[in-house]
Amino acid sequence: MVQGRRAIAQSASDAGAQRQESHGQSDPGEWMIGHSIEQVTPEEVQRRYDALTKGEVR
């Protein structure tokens, strides 16, 4: 059982090292996934911010 755990840990470590090399990640255990939900103009951002700070948000 201990050997199995070591093999899994080594495999995960190897995968992390490969990911770090290929993408330049400083922390191979951290994933950041981004996705655009909507495009908003600066004016709309300001309007939403103003509504939020005035308590007008539903």
C-alpha cells in the first residue's frame, strides 16, 4: 500500500513538474481557469458600480 501511495505521489509530482515547465506556473498545484461571461463597456461598469454603491441592486 505504501508503494502504491508513493507511486501516485511521484506520478502527481512528475505531472506537476511537466505542467510547470510547459506553462511556467510557479505553483503546479494551483489551477486558474478563466472564462468571459459578458463584455461590458466602461460606461456600463460605472452604471453598475453606481447602482451597487447606492443600494439599487436587486
